[in-house]
Amino acid sequence: MAARRVTAEFLPPSGFRLGDARKRIGPILRALARAYPGAKTALDYRSPFELLIATILSAQSTDETVNRVTPVLFQRYPDAAALSTASPEDVEALIHPTGFFRQKTKSIIGCAQALVARFHGEVPRRMEDLVQLPGVARKTANARSRTTASSWTRTCGAPASAWPSPGRTSRTRSSGS
């Protein structure tokens, strides 16, 4: 009996070929959009900056807690430039209910500083850029980039390109929440 020659194929640590994934992602995203047409994040936000910071704060916390904290945080620090110069003690006091507040403070202030220094205060769309920001790993970057993909729309139905800048609001927040 002749021995069969088996050719081993080595996959990257992720377990899938990037080329195959890129071919398959479009149909998968379209199928998900059809299956879940009203899918949206439970986090309240008015801009890509607010979504990014809220997503960082949501680690080891509930969306409900983050939604209680962010209105005051974003009223005081409405954009990356403002948050980049914030006092850590002030930010810690504001985000304390989310837990791990000291590390989260370092992350969100560092993230804001990196946004100002590298991206002119704007949140980048590319995964490669997002994961280089302090406090942003692949999970946060995936949530952020998936929400801003041109084929997806915000809760209000506006395409990502029509999102308001941090100076303009598309909805109002009550100061009592």
C-alpha cells in the first residue's frame, strides 16, 4: 500500500486567510443588514468622537451607566481638543461610575491627545489608524468602524458622511439624565 502524501497548509494565527475574508465580508455585511435592519448601538452619541469615547468607557460597564455619564462629560469636553487638555482629576470624577475610572481617564485623554496630534481632532475611519489610539483595541475599533461604514446609517438615518461635527448637534440631551 502506497503512502499518501499530505500537504500541510499553515494558516495565520487568526485561523483564516485575509484574502478569503475580504471576498466574503461584503455579502456577510449585506446579509446582516437585511436580517437586522434596525440594528444600532445602545450608546447615546452625536458624533464619531462621542461614539469612540463612549465605547472606550463601556468596557466593563453597562451602556446605561455610560449613557448617564457621557452627557455631562461631553457638555464639558465637546471635542478631542477640549478633552485633550482636561484635568485627569476632573475627568475621573465625571466617569467614576463606569468603573476602572483611572485607567479609562488615561485612555480617553490619551485618545483625545492622539486624535488632535495625528488626525487634526477627527476620528479616523481606518481600522489600522483606530487601533493605534490609546484605549482602542480591535473590539472598539470594530464597533466604531462598523457603525461608520458607508453602507450603514446612524439611528437618525443620516449617512456617516452627513454626521454633525461636534459643534453641531442633531438632537438634544436633557441635563437631567
